[in-house]
Amino acid sequence: MAKVVKVIELMSQSPKSWEDAAQGAAKEASKTLRNIRSIYIKEFTAEVQDGKITNYRINAKVSFDLEAER
């Protein structure tokens, strides 16, 4: 039987870095999803106040295997 992979889109932010935002997205997704295969960072943005970045934001696609019914 062929595998089926589902893709969902998530947004995450961190005051530290884009990498930390991506790690946060993966960590949160893994709390409710099993069999995560990959995370694809689709977009990077940042919130700026007084000329300084205050939040790093990502828009990501997370792919995971669907489990077959038994």
C-alpha cells in the first residue's frame, strides 16, 4: 500500500532567532502529531520596534505520515 503524507501549515515566533522559531514549531507540532517527516520553512519575517528586531517569525509546512487503519 502506498504511503500518504499530510501537510499542514504552522506559524511560530521567537524573540531569539528564526532557528528557535522553527524548533518551537517542530516541538509544538510533535505534541499532537506522530510520524513527522519534515518541516519546510516557507517564509521568514520579523517584528521590528525602535529599529531592532523583537520577534523572529516563520511560516512553515510540516509533513507527516498518516497512519493506516487496522
